[in-house]
Amino acid sequence: MPNTPYDPMDLASLRLWRQDAAGGNSEQVRRLLTNLPVAVEQELTRRERQILRMHFTRNMRVTDIARELGIQKSTVSRSLSRAMEKLYRALRYSL
């Protein structure tokens, strides 16, 4: 979701996206809006949530996140990949 004007971690932003994307998929979008915040809290570790928010909400690059957290870039990259995969697996049937 690079360069999206919506924060995928923020329910209000997802509602804006929902309004923009209104159409024949309203039931799927409703399920996604309901399930995403739950999936983020239940499926991701604290660190994965933190890194995901830094990346998507603050538009930080992997290098900047690593510097701010004092960890390796590869750790940030793996955490982002793992978090996205976990969310995909948790939400794929909502879509």
C-alpha cells in the first residue's frame, strides 16, 4: 500500500477509503473494517504493530525505523513482511 492517502491502521481512514471505494463490495469492506483492528491487536506482536504503524502511519522507511528503534534494517524488513503476511492470513476471507 505505498503512497496511499489512508492509514491502514486507522479505522477512520479505512472508513474514508470505504466511502471512496463504495460499490458492489460493501459487505466485504464492512467485514474488513470490522476485522482489521481485531487482527492487528490479536495477530501481531507489540513490535510488529509498532513497526507497521511507523511504516504506514508515519511513512517511515525501513532505514529510518531501524535507526529510531536501534535495530538492524533486516529486522525491520522481516518484521514488516511477517506482519503483512499475518494480516493477510487473518483477513483473506473477509475480502
